[in-house]
Amino acid sequence: MNPANLPFDSEAMLQGLRGWVECESPTWDANAVNRMLDIAARDMAIMGATIERIAGRQGFGGVIRARFPHPRQGEPGILIAGHMDTVHPVGTIEKLKWRREGARCYGPGIYDMKGGNYLSLEAIRQLMRASFTTPLPVTVLFTPDEEVGTPSTRDIIEAEAARNKYVLVPEPGRADNGVTTGRYAIARFNLEATGRPSHAGATLSAGRSAIREMARQILAIDAMTTDDCTFSVGVVHGGQWVNCVATTCTGEALSMAKRQADLDRGVEKMLALAGTTNDVTFKVTRGVTRPVWEPDAGTMALYEKARGIAKALGAELPHASAGGGSDGNFTGAMGIPTLDGLGVRGGNGHTLDEYIEVDSLVERGRLMAGLLATLD
């Protein structure tokens, strides 16, 4: 099977992808994510897959598991793992409208990571239309909560990965047309400052501001960043009335490191910030964590297979470890050969200028098809 001969069509792919992108699916809106999962489930059912719906929990949407017909169904095969949640609230489509501008196409979540998910299904579809039976059975798992650290579905992803020989993750490709063979470790933290209320006009000095303490701690957290481990606060909520000294202020922080030992030391530093100063209590609790994924022999052998396919298609395929977590952190850390960054090229993820390079739909679709057709 030569994937170069499969009749991928970027315009037809864009037409199908548009419906996915315009079905907005922010993580915290479970109903919206489920609507997106319904669309993907319908598309895969038409392709002949057996669809299983797994109910969501912790307030998140559900999970779709699709198994495609195969004579070796039930044996370890290939897992394609993607998330259908995005960081864009419902209504973003009015600000970031679906639009084609030359070689680029824009839309919320098109780059991270609906484009990669869609091209993966198109690769399966093209192989099926060619009446080609892949050496291994293929399972697709679409999840609802990756953008917040995968708190509700990590166990499902790990359990499904353990049933398979390989994991392919169509997260966005690298700008140099590369793929991802490792990812840095990431930890999230919940922050809470508790002060003492008072009337901000009449008795200001009697109060103890939780907002002020949070601001002080944010500067301290930022100052902890080094080349080995970064720290940032990305969410803050505090106060209710401007004429009241704020009693509570909450926040969320993120830490990332290339090595697990560096992250572990970073976690210790964060937890050590907890305490009471000037009658204000500051609390730090650890949230979800992604383990470091360092490439092993299995992952590198999988990469070399992909590099050979790309070369036959006329493209170089560099590789690297990357910051920014994905569900590949989990499967790679388990020791299961994992190749990440197999999705579209593009840029400006998580912004109102998110786009894909249209040509990468077909290019990466062929690469995915080549992997599915040759992995054994």
C-alpha cells in the first residue's frame, strides 16, 4: 500500500472539518463537548466502526471509543488518542469565524486538535475505501478534558493504551514539519488565600486582603522560574464587592520541567509557599500532574517507521521532545511506543488567530495512513 496513491482531497476534508470546528466544545461545557462527540461518533459509525459511549464524570463530557472492523479484533493493535475539548468558550466562532485565507484556514480548535483528529479518520476512511486491511486492528479514543489536564479520563486512556501495541496522538505537528517523541512533565496547583473582611471605606485597616496576599504570592511564584522549571499563574478569582476587603482569593498555577526530578523539586517549592502571614492564610494544593515522557527504544523505533514513510512521500520528519502536555505523556510514560504531534501544521493555538496550513491535512493524512498500513 502506497499512501501517495490514496485520493486524499484537502477541499473535501475542509468541508467535513468545518462542521467539527463550528460545533464549539469548550472543556467546561459538558453538553457542548458531548455534541461534538456525537458528530464524531456519527461519522465513525457511517465508516462501520462499533461505537461505545462512556459517560462523563466530574462535570466533564463523555468519551467515545470506536473500534473498526478487523479480522484480529480484540488483539493488541493501534490506538489513536485525541481530545475534542478546546479552550475557546461558546461564542468564539463569532470572533474567530471559519475562514479560508490562501494557504491557511482559521477557526476555534481547528489546530488544537480537531484538524488532527479529522485527518486521522480520513486516513482510516481512505484505507477502507481502498479495501486495504491494516495489519493491526485500529481503535480511536476521543476524550473531553485534555485542556485542563485530563482529570476525568486519564484512567480510561491508560487502560486503553495498555490493550494496544502502539499509540498515535494527532496533536498539532511541529512548525518544522516534525513530530513529538517526548514531552515535559507538568503539574497544576490550586491556590487559595483567606483573609479577614471589613468595610473597605469605613474600617479598611481592620481587614486583611486575600487579594493582596495572592498578588504577593503571584510575584513570588513567577520569580521561582528557572531554565529547568517554569512557574506561572494563569487563573485568579477574588473579591465580591469593591467596598469590602476581600476575604478569599483563589487561583491556579502551572509548573513545567524537562525532567521529572526538576518538577518534583518545583512541587516542593510550591507547596512550601503555604502558611499564614499578617493574618492571611495561603493554601497550596496539588492538582493534576502529567509525568515526564522520555523517548525509549520502542518510541524511537516507531518514529523511524514514520520517518521512512515521510521520506517515501518526499518529506523530512524531524523529531523532538516538547513542552505543553498531551495525553501522550501518560502513554509514553507507561512505556508504550507513542508518537505524538501527528496532526496538522499551523499556529496560534489557544488564541483568536488559530489556524492550520491547509496542505498539511493531506500530507499528514497520508503519513497517518502509511503508519496504519504498515505497523505490525
